[in-house]
Amino acid sequence: MYGLARELRARGVHFEKAPEQRGVLSHHFKMRATHISDLLFEQGEPARAMYVLLEGRVTITRVGIAAPIATVLCTDERPWFGELALYKKEARSATARCDANCKLLVLELLHFGAFLDAIPTFKDMLDVDIKAFATMDQLGSLSRKEKRDASKRLVE
């Protein structure tokens, strides 16, 4: 739980300034342990939750793309995933599968709105991510480094 708090604090959410926000993490997130090869969600299915990886490794893949589009590690700058489909109320655009035994925090759709209301900075971050991904889709033929650079310029 504290990993997400640390990640959000790095992006402008300061829990120590708003004690009522600290409860959001413990009240809305549920702990889940998984095993290697467990499927978290599949491309095309409705979004039901977002995930924060505390331990382990998760690979994100998309049909039609041979290599994984992302590997999420608990030590990543951004160890959460699945939030954009939940926010946009769209079907999953990719599949997430555990590459190791994992410990995750799960925020279900039922609690997502309350979480965003309590931490509006996270909503702002999602809006930036949506713009960045839209830009990257338009820049489809660029290399990964060129896309990353373009995304950074968009955020700045």
C-alpha cells in the first residue's frame, strides 16, 4: 500500500497534508496473491479493476504484437496498470498475465470513482496518460525512444 502512496506523492499527491486521503488506500484496495501464469485480465473483456504490483512481475501483451508491449515490475516508477480502461470505461486493450508469483493491490470498479474523488491528482495523471497514448498511437512508426521523448514533451 505504501508503494502506491509513494508513487502518488511523487506525482503531487501529498497524503501527509490530507489525512482523509490516507484511508482511501486501505478502504478501497484489496490484497490479492497470484501464481505464475495467472491471468489478471484479457484483451477485449470489460475493465473491472486496476492493479498495483507489490511483488512479482506482470507481462502486458496485445493480440497481433509478437513481443510484450510492457512488463510491469514492483520496482517500476509506475507499478500500477489497468487503470486507463477502467477510467475510460472501455474494454481491455491488452492482456495481463503474471510471470511470477505476485502480490497485488486491487481497486475494483465499484470503488474507482471514490478513489478518484479522494485523489483528484490521480485523475489528472490519467488525463495526461490518455493524451500521451493518443499521441503515441499517432506516432506509430517511431522508435520506442522517439515515442518516449515525444511523450515527455507532451507532459512538459
